[in-house]
Amino acid sequence: MAWEVIANLKGMPGDSIAMEILAKVPQRRGLLPDGANANDYYKPEHYGIWQGVTTGGYLNMPLAGSSFVWEVLPASAGFAVVQRRTDSDKMIWREAIDAAANLWGPWRTVADDADVPMPERQRMIYDLAKSDGWYALYDPANPKGRDLVNGDVAAIYDLMGNLPPATTNVASSRPRWSPASWDGYGGAWYGVGDVPNALRTGLFPEALQQPTFIMTLARSDISNPTSRVIVDGATNAGRQAILASSLFPGKWGSYAGNEFGSTVDVDAFDHVFGAQFNGAFSTTGSRFFVDGVPRTGSWGSTANTRPLDGLTLGNHQAGTAGRWWDGLIGPTLIYKGIPSDEVRERMERALQSITLPASLVQSDRLKSKEAVLMRADGTLDFGKLPDQPEIPASLTKMLMQYVARKTVTNARLSEALTLDSTEMATINTITGGSSPEIKAGDVITWRELFYMASLPSHNVAAELLAARVGSELSGTDTPRDKFIALMNSTVQGWGWTGANFTTASGLGTSNKATARQMAQLIFRIRDEDSTLIGIMGELTHTVTITGPNARTFTINHSIPVNGNPSFPEFIAGKTGTLNNIIGNVCMLVNHGGTVKALVTMGALPVNDRYPDARTILDGNAPTTLSRSPALTEFINMFLQSLNNPNSRLKQALDDLYSS
């Protein structure tokens, strides 16, 4: 335990910065009578004021109902104000140098570490933030950095010690403490009962100029928030925000004088958001990350140059009606400057691990955000966020073909289809075209369309399959809409929670599915459709087109089975790539004599999906699960040192056991 000076006020009202920090709590509500015995009024949470000193004009301290009392302390007590919070046992106090002359010593604070241990999972985030140089960490789940009052979060402190606490002077504005969230990690629940909540720091002592980076873990309680703010600044001129904006309906985005709407749809799932503020949106300027993937989108024309002059958690900086957050907010971090990719990715993985059950937190170095190696009975030999919805991209074509094959049976595969100009114009508008080109007037069989959709992931072929099969379905919607509705009703019948499909080809970001679901799908295809799984397993095929422009061409499988790395275990599979921001692969493999499904999703760079897949197959991705990623990192370092003949540790162990 150690005392720390937090503000040096040599007289009242003192310097403005220190008074701002102290003023972020409610006004007092009066004093106890002179001569009252403080021991008679002692509460676990209590405040003391120096007797006879008028403080109302310049000192605001919290008081919330019967759980707080003001104590009248004798002059011999030797201090002016004591603030005590049972949650973290924090005190704020100052000495009286000469009370009559209104001269005071510096404000000091203390936290007794022995009384309030930092839980393991919370310490993991704290240690990583400290070692990687994050400037601020506001974690409502860390008892060292928060105050609880009547089940609400009354204040969250910067655990790095650089910025003032985020608090509120209105009890009804406090978010609810949710200890069971994220498998017991805990979080602050904003918007309880559809009532706006917010915690604010007020103005920072000095605004943080760009470049800056803000990262937060959050989950919306509603599936389609249109104008909700997770993190914001303190004033309109000093805003760096992460939000769902009405200017870009249904999209996650950011704002710092220039509104940005990403391509990622809002939903009610856990996400790690990262907003880099550095001028114009570009690969080197301002960027926006969702679950570690940099997202593209649209933005306005206003210069994106605003600083961060304070912090508002859970609401718009001005508390504008209808813009408060409705859901959980976990740790929020601020980085001065731009973190390296390694620093950013380490914290992303750490925050994502919070969303896992405590017994399943793991550390890995995969570029893929989600991955599974699954047996036919559903047993996972490896799993990383197996149930986190991700953009499947062209993995969607596996479902599209599975559904289409219920109509296009083996007996129909050789039927010839003549492509007309109207349908080709519509499909080319939807897809932007695909190579090799198929065009109006071509005559092609169902079988060739399945090959083209499977091997080179041909978007036009996929949309043709959906439209032609959809035309045979009952209903009044367009053929394509009827087919996509059948895709969704099919997976709903399987119990796929969180899955959603709005395209048949996988183009766009609104399709959602998990790695586990993709593994289940490829096993289902294997078990129910030997023809389709056979097509998905061929590495090359010659397509024959008849009609006025008859021709043949060769197509190759998009999975580099014989590449570097190679996959001799390959049986069948499909890739999924979108806008060069999502790299997915799903393979059926013969792994050690057992058929398994291997899925990696969300890789960036996109082709790192293949080294990730190889790493998992080789058993080099972590399969031993640990509560602490930090412990896993330590074990890895320990093992590396044993493999180093020059390691002092190895030499010492060799000497010890040489006999």
C-alpha cells in the first residue's frame, strides 16, 4: 500500500484541473450536527469533512441515500476529507496546513492491494495493457478500477493512471453491474429498462490529439440499433466515437468529425471494436476494425481531425435522446498513437477471450479469427471461437448447392439450360460478373453449373443455380428471393442460431454463419450427397458449353491442395473470400485415419487461412486450454528455451539431470 499525490491544491478553490477531477461526483447533501460522534454514524462507505470548513462552493463528493453519511471529524484528526469505497478501498484525503488560512496539503489517494485482489482474467487484460503501452484502460469488471453502489457502476477508473475516472452525478444514469456476463468476467450493462445510462470523465487535463486508437468490447441488447453510441468524447469539438449511426443505417462505424459507416451489419453479438483516428480513412490513416478485421465502408466529406477531449461510455457526448447504448460494455482502452499490428492483435485476442467460458480461454497465433477441427460426431479436436458468427463469403455456396440439389437430382444433372439476356443482365448486375465468362445464348448443364460454383467459386453460376431452382419453387416472390428464403428456413430447421443468408453466392457482408456450422454442413453434404461432395473434391474439370458460342475451358479448385503448404489429407472443400478482407476455407480431411472437418474463418491477410489450416492439422495450434493466455505464452517461451542449446535454463537443467 502506498500513498500517491493526485492533485496539489495549495489553497481554495485551487487549480481547475484538480477541481474538475474532484467535481465528477454528486453534490453533498448537508453535514451532521457539530459534536456528533462519527463512530455512531459509521458505514462501510463514508465520507468525512473537516469541521467548520465551508466546502459547498468548490468540493463535490457523492452521497447516495442511506448508504452514505457525512461525518464531523475533530480538528485533531489531521486530515480534511476521507473518501472510502468498499469495492476497491480507495481513499482521497488531504492534510490541513492551516485551516483558518484556508491552506491545504496535496490531495492523496491510496488503494490497498491486499484487501482487493485483482482476479486472474481481469489481471490478464491489465498486464497486457501495461506491458504493451496502452495509455488508458477502463474496465468495469476489475475491482481495482470501479466503484459499485447499490448494484450499479458508479465510477470506472483508468487503471493506467493517466486519465480521470468516468462517473456520473445522477444515480439513475449509472449502468447496472452485470457480474454473470461473459461467463463471470462481468460487464457494465447500459440502457437497463430502456433508460439512458452514461459514465463521463468530463474534459481531460489535455486533449488527446490524433493519431489515437480506441478499442472496446461490447454487445448490443437489440439486434438492429440504428443510432447508438458505445464510446464518445466529452464535447462536440473533441469527439472520437464508436457507434451505430443513423447516417449509415444498420452498420457499425466511427466518428471524429467525419462519420464512417463500415460494411459490417449491426447485430446482438459480442464484438471487439477498434477505431484508429488518423485523418482521412485509408490503410495508413483512419481505420475501423471489427473483431480484428479492418472493414471498408463509406464516409462523409468533413475532415476527420477532431481530438479526444474526454470520455463518455454508453452514450452520445451530449446525451442526445435515443442515442444511448443498450447492452454490455466491457474493457475500453485508449492508445496514444497507432499501435503496431502485433499490439493491436494481442489485445483483440485477449478481449475476444473474455467472451469464451473461463475454462476455454486460450492463446494462439492464428490469423484466422475462428476455427474448428471437428469429428463427425461433433467433437472438437480444436476450437477457436467456434460459435462466433462470421461472414462466410463463398462458403455460402456449399449451402446454396446443398439446397439446390434437393430439386436438381442426379437424374436432372445432364439437363441443358439456355441462358437468356434478361437473366444474365440481372445476375451480372448482382455479382459484377465472373471469370471465366458465361453469357446470354450459352447452353450449359446443371452439372457444369455445380462444378463452376464449387471449384473456382463462380458467383454468376451460383446465382444462376439459385434463380433457376427458385423459379421451380412455389410462392409469389422472385425466384431468387424464394430460393434464399429456402436456404434460411433450411438452416433454421437445423437449429443454426445466429445464421443468416441474404445472397446465394456469398457476396456482401450480411450473410452470417459460424465455423462449427460450416463444419456441420460439409459433413451433412458428405452423408447425404455423394455426387456433390465428389464435385467439391475434384481439383480440375473441363467445362463444356454448347450453343452459338460453343467452347470448353478448364477450371481449377480454389484450394491450393498441392501448394505450399500442401494438404495431402484433402477430400473435398470450399473457399470463401470477400473484398480481400475475409479469408475462409472449409475442408473435409483424412486426419490420421479419421475423417474430420477443418474450418478457418476471418483470416487477414486472406491467404493466411492456409498456413492456419496447416498449423491446426499439424497440432501446432494450442489444444490445451487454459484460463490464462499469459500462462500459455509463458509455457511457449519455456519450451522454446528448452529447444535452444545456448539457453542457460536448458544448460542448468541438463547439469541437474545429467546424472
